[in-house]
Amino acid sequence: MPKLSLPNASFVKEREAIPVAQESPSSAATLSPHAIKVILLATWELLRNPSAEDMLRQMLVESTGPALDAALFSTAAATPERSAGLLNGIPPLTSTGNLTNDLIMLLAQIAVVSGNGQIAVVAAPDKAVGINLLPRELPYPVLTSASLPPGTLIAIALNGVVSAVEGAPKVEASTQAVVHMETVPATNIGGGAVAPLRSLYQTDTVRLKLAWGIDWALRDSRATAWTQGT
């Protein structure tokens, strides 16, 4: 996706030549195929309850929210598994010590990118409550993320962020597999002896696997501003 530093259009007199915009091919925000994935196991006896599978599927889907927030609103650099957090390389602004003044400071910081109000505010739960109690309603969406440390506020110019989402999270069930029973599994399970392993067929167990393709990138580093300790 092109970044936000494209040349500006200009007025041209009638019958005169129109300028051709030129931009470096390297000046782009790149999206890559990344995905959130997790596996949950349940015994066949448990799943004989008609509502059990629906409940477990819902648990898997709900687990993606905190995982996505933790990666999206982080300062972490990109890895082979996921893109850089939206705050990567962007130092936090010093809090003024006042919620309203901090909001003004953050919104002014991204105004050069946000244009006519394409803005969202993301807040830790304590600050989201504080914003909702202000005398006047904020004219922008206020989103709450429990993954943010207390006192954290983020302002985002939405036109400065690009993302790709592969529909809804996909959940598949299977009883024909061998699973490495580790939160941090071996990278090459089939290449050698790893333990502990579980045969789903032999233990009469069902595997529920969630996979959700999603990626994001900043089109302009000025599209986000944040502060802590508000």
C-alpha cells in the first residue's frame, strides 16, 4: 500500500499538460500473510453435551481479542510471526497530568495525518471510564483495550493505518492427529522425538484449531501518538 507521502495534486490551466505523480516503489506499507492460531483439546465425553462444542468454539474466538490487542498496540518490532506494533519506534509523549489536556495533546499530534476527523482513541480501561465521564462527549470513537497498562492513551489517525483481515476466525475440529502438548511446541514435530505427544484417535480426544489471517501496517509514523501515566 502506498504511504501518505504521495505528491499533491495541483491546479492546471485548461489545455495545459497535467503533471505525472512519481513515487519511489520502496515507499510503501507492506502487508504480509500472518495469522493468529491456537489449539484446544476436549474429550469426546465432554463434547457429547450438545452445547459443549459451541462453548469451546466461543472460548477460542474470544481468546483472539486480547492476543490481537497485545500485538497491535505494542512497541514490539516486527518478527517472522507478526508485524510490528503500531507504537513501534514511536516514543510516548509526556503526560500533562490532566486527562482532557492529554487528549488535546495526542489529537493535535496526529492532526497532520488525520485530515477531517478520521480518528479513534484507544484507552486502558481506567482511562476509558474517565473519558466517558467527561462533561462533553468526545467526537471520536473511544475503544477500550484491557491489554494496555493503566493510564495509557493512544490516538490513531485511521487513514494512516492499513490492514487485511481474512474474514472471521476459522475453527476446525479433528480426531485424526497427533498433538505436541506444549504451549511452546517444537518447530519440527515430525522431524524427531518430542514429548509429550497425544494421539487424538487413541485417547478419544477432539482437537479444535483456530486460525485467523490478519495483518496491519502504518502508512505514516505520524498516524499514532500515545502517552502513559495520564
